[in-house]
Amino acid sequence: MNQQLALGTAQFGLDYGITNARGRVAADEARRMLQRAWDSGLRLLDTAPAYGHSEQVLGQVVSQPWRIATKTLPLRSAQLDAAAVARVDTAFRGSLARLGASAVDTLLVHHADDLLVPGGEALYRWLRDEQEAGRTARIGASVYDGEQVRALLARYRLDAVQLPASIADQRLLADGTVQRLQDAGVEIHVRSLYLQGLLLAAPAFVTARFPRQAAWAQGLHDEFRARGVSPVQACLSFFRAQPAFRVAVVGAASEEEVRALAAAWQASTPMDWSGWSVDNPDFTDPRQWTQS
């Protein structure tokens, strides 16, 4: 099973994550984190221009030949025209400049609906042009739900898709989306394996913010102990158990967290967590958190 771990770098440019009490990672710490990650065998970094100063920090501190996945400028428009695609093009040129790179490994449309609104075909043609010009090896999209995936696959040929999945959020496995992507030959990158840290946090932390999940959170941590795994190992073992999953995108906030992540990745084995999915989008979808 050819699965790999990618280091997510949102915390290099943003105060990212509901459990993040440290704030943005300083450049010197980022440099140490990347060295530790490289020494531990990681080779892929995930970033985006929407992640604050993440790309700029990477351009300043990267010293090894990392493969990099980045994303397009989110447009969020009702329709796209040539001017909109030109803005995406300008933003991508900026990404390459900040990264100090002539090309990236993977370029994902950050807001997948940009490909689905009227005029989205022009954005896809631009992606293909960038690929043919050698500025990205692979193209794809970052998605949230199965409807987006069905619509995208009906219209386009994609190399990679990034999607959310975790012990708590197994929607895209249950509704056939993951199988649909696998059947289409699309490489699946998985984000939110920790659900922005909630699955690692103490049950009391989860309960204070999501009272409906109090018993579930306590039961999950009891299950971690019963199986003899740390919360990080458990989250990675969920990923390991899905043969269709190819890349686990996981963030960290310190060199020590990278060291622990790499060790947990090596120690993790496939485990079945199918009984622990949560049917509550107010909990499993971070887009709903400010509304809950």
C-alpha cells in the first residue's frame, strides 16, 4: 500500500486550528520542523496562498528538494470570465515567486465550485495549460462533499483531490465518494484527520464546545486507551485502513510535534473505526463552527 505523510503548513502562516494555543509558527521553528520532517522521511508539503504567510515562510526556510502541493486563489464568484482566470494566473505566479520555485508537484483549485460555475471550463483549461507548460505535475481540486466530486468528475479529468475525512467524519467513505474517485484513478489526499485537533484534545475540551458530543468524546478516548494507541496513532490508523487514501496531510506547530508525528506514522497500523463516525455537521464541518 503506497501511502505517504505530507506536512501541512497552514500554521506557518495562520493561527490555525481550534485547539491551537501557540499561534503562528515562527520562521526559525519552521526551519527546524522542516529539517526534522525531512530527516524523518517526509517529502511532500501542503500549502496555499490563502494560508497567510505560509508560502513566503517556505520560500525563506526550505533547503531540501521538497515536493510541494499548493492551491489557487479562491474566487467564489457566480461565474468566471477571462479577467477572473487572469487573477488566478497572477496569484499562481506569486505563489511560485514566494516559494522560490519554477514549478510545484500538485496544483489544486482551492474553492472547487470555481470549476463548476459558468466559465469554470476556462479555469480548467488554464490548469491544463500550466501542467503542459511544466509548472505543475498534477492538477486537481480541494473538495468538501460528494456532490462536488460527482459534478467535477462528470466534467473534468483530475489527477488529485484533497478531501476531509477522520474517525468522526466518514461521510465520503459511506456515500461512495472515495470509491468513485479511486475508480476514476484520482489520487486522494486527506486533510482534517485530527478535525483541527479536536480528536486529540481532552474530552472536556470537546464537551465545552460541543456538548452534544460529550459521551462520544469520552467514549472515543476510552477506546484509544483500550486499543493501546495514542490519539495521533488512532487518527493515522484510520487513514491507514483505507487503501484508496494515498496522502495524509497533517499539520504541526513545533519540531517536537513533527518528531512525534513521524514516530506515530511509523508505529500506526490499519484499524477499523467505522463505528465512530458522527452524523452531526455542526461538529464535523469546521465551516459550521462559527454558527454553532
